[in-house]
Amino acid sequence: DPRHGPAWMLQGDIYLSRRDLNQAAQSYQRSVILSPNTSRSWERLATVKMELGDLSGAEGDYQEALKRDHYNTAAWSGLARIYLMTGREELAQLAMENILADTDPRDNMITIEP
């Protein structure tokens, strides 16, 4: 069904496994349009954008993923990598602390402002 966001995410996964990054990005983009509250779709779109060299777009999409699921460790990890790649080591450290926190991150959330 062309109106089913999860189907587009799965198609993006197939393209990604074949290393067809542009097609994967298009599929993930369609997925977030159809299912905008799905954190994993935003995180996967961000990962592909990062691989394509669009760090700014990837950063924004990782943040969108985290708005929907603060526990998305793949999004925190990707965000930390972008911060490291762009010389923002302190923000990278804060992102990693969110992954490693012993407490519920919603109780003791570390907010990251770009």
C-alpha cells in the first residue's frame, strides 16, 4: 500500500542493504511523511543523510527522532557522531551520557541545544 509508512521504511531498509543510499533516503522520506511519529523512520533517514554527507539534515532528523522517542539510542549515537565530526565534543559527550544514564532519561533529561 503506497500510503503505509512502515512499508516505505521497509523498502528503505532493502535499498540501504543494497547500499543504494539515494533510493533509501527517498523511501525513508516518504515513510516520515506518512508516519511522522515513528522515531525509527526519522533515525534511519538521518543515518542515510549522514552517509550522503548531509550532516545538517541528519542532525535535524536525529533530533526529530529523539522528540518522538527519547530512548532511541541509535539516534543519540548518530547525533554524537555528528557532533564529533563537527568539532562539538561537549555536545557529543552529553549525547553519550543520555545513552549511558542509569536513570530514566525522562526523569533526568539532558537537553542538547545546537
